Amino acid sequence: MGSFETMVLLALLRQDNRAYGMAVREEIERRTGREISYGAVYSALDRLEVKGFVAYELGDPTPERGGRARKYFRVLAAGRAALRANRAELATMWKGVE
């Protein structure tokens, strides 16, 4: 799992594990100070879904979205396990490095 995918999963968890792409993007931008494109977030969410790390449910259609429903993503157990493994691997690699 790449560092950006890790940030997307963490942003979802910070959003009470239920967020749509724009909220994920804003969370990452706010915390990192980096400008993130919508496409990067949705591409990462698609990859994470294929890996079985996230799932989504559709919200209600809204007039401001032209009657389209918003996708609300959440981190699945496999995604949490991947985050824990990622953190452990990085901690191991950082040992002894100043």
C-alpha cells in the first residue's frame, strides 16, 4: 500500500469512518498542507476498494448534485489490518535512524 493510500485510509478514519471523496481530500490537504486533486483521491479510493480495504454506500440523491447520490466510503477490517501492518513496517525501518 502506498503512502497516499495510507493517507486516504487515515483521512476516512478521522472522518468517523464515513466520508465522501471531497471530505477526504479536504482532510488530507488540511493536515499535510499539500494540494490534492479530486482525481487522485477517487483513484486511490477505487484501488482501495479493489483491494478490499474500503467499501461505500450511496447517500440520498440531492438537487445540488443534479439528482445524483453521493458515495460514502468506510474502512473495512482488511483496511485497518493493512494500516497496522504498514505502521509496524515503518516503525521497524525507522529503528536506529536519527
